[in-house]
Amino acid sequence: MTDREKPWHGVLVATALPFREAANGTLAPDFDTYSEHVSWLAANGCHGVTPNGSLGEYQTLTPEERSRVVQVAVAAAPEGFSVMPGVAAYGAVEARRWAEDAAEAGCAAVMLLPPNAFRADDRSVVAHYREVAKAGLPIVAYNNPFDTKVDLVPELLAELYHEGLIKGVKEFSGDVRRTYQIAELAPGLDVLCGADDVALELAIGGAVGWVSGYPNALPKASIDLWAAATAGDLATALPLYRSLHPLLRWDSKTEFVQAIKLSMDLAGRYGGPCRPPRVPLTAEQDKLVREATVRALEEGLS
């Protein structure tokens, strides 16, 4: 289980949210299946979950659904298992409200994107984190310059850290060199791997956590990879990484939610459909995900 003082350490699964077709033809969250999934991830060695991230399709949820996702995750989490929800929103006041909602639910930390309604400048980014920090929970920043158009470069992260606004950063830029720059500019700021297909590289570089997508389908293999990588056991980590990489790289593609949900279905977990505007995989994409998943399962990965 994770360090109680730093609940963002270890492997935290960015959980997919299951949907079922409702009587009116729309897709509704299946909270019972989600609760069971959180418990299953804990039983299979994961250290926590990060609900209401992009993989959880938070942008398509109603406020009531989004709040309940967190409540269900907390209720399903065993002692010592972290729940660190995403609290991203267009406005800082709304993001602060989601952080307060997380605190009321019993979460020990939150994950926060920079402003994403426009290409924010540094002053706007700092003001955003200042506002959400008023909720009182430790914040792990989330750097995803592809979707937000705002890049939390090491210098900006250092400013946020030295002001006491953030404790860590989920790094999704794909630039593994940043791990070392961050350590130089902001000693003590925890780096978390944010993209599955650079997990080995960031672990070697000193990342203390991995907010990961593919443990939704293959938790044990993912835990084994992270344990070996962070221990410097490349003889174990590298072959496992090579086996998993055809799947892990989907986490950095536009269709990552659909791909991971399909892998879950193939691995015997319910992934199910996505809410619009996401559409099903193309036939070629479906074929690639199926082949890579079946190959991993045939190799005994789970």
C-alpha cells in the first residue's frame, strides 16, 4: 500500500468508468461494476486509483455522476489504498469545488490540470493552482500539453512547488529528460509517470509513482514492471516492458480510452462502450489492440 503521507506514490490506476445502456437508450455509469473494479485492482496489488481522469471520461459526466464516482471509489478502497481524483475544470473556482468535494469524500490528495479553456500564460496557471490549493488537499499537478495546450515546463513547476502549491507532477509530455531538470530545479517535487509507454524510462529517472491506464486490464504485469523498474532490476523489467509496450503505447494515442476498454473486455474485465463524442475503434485499430492483448494474455501476463 502507499505511503500515507504521500498517497500519490506507487501505481495508481487511472480508472476506466463502465457504462451500460439505460432504458432511454443513453449510456449510464454502472457504479456497482466500478466499485467491484476498484476492489479488484486493490486485491491485485495496485496502490490506488485516480478516478475522474480522461480515462474515466469525466468530461462527459454530470456533476452528480462525477461526485458519485469519487464516493464509490472511496467506499470500495481498502485501508491504505489511495483515491486521488482528478479535479480538472474550465475554471479555477469549479476546480476548487471539485477538490473540496474530494476532501469531503475522504480523499487524501487530488490531481489537477492547468487551466484548459484557453492557452493560459504562466500567471494564469499560478493563479489557478493558488485557488484550488485553498481546498486544503495536497495537489499533484498534471502536465498534459497535448490536450490542454499549456505546458508545465520544469521552470513553471518549480515556481508552483516553491510556493507550496503542488507536491508532485504527473508528467505526460513524453520528454523523459524533464525528470532530471525537475529534480535540479525543484528538489523534493515528486515526479509521477503519466504515460504508460515511458514508464520504464521515468522509473529509472527517479519517478516515485505511475498514474497508469493499462493496469485496468493487466494489473499484475504492470505492478511487476513498476517494481522491477524502480528497483533497477532491468533484467526483469526490460523483457516485460517489451512484451507490454505494444499495448502501453496506446495510452498516448487519441483512442486510448477505447483501446484500454477493449483490452479489459478481452482480459475478462468489463470495459464496455464509451460515451460520445468518443466513437468505436476503426477495424484496423480494433485488430491491433486485439492482437496485442491476446498475445500478452497468451504469454501469461495478467
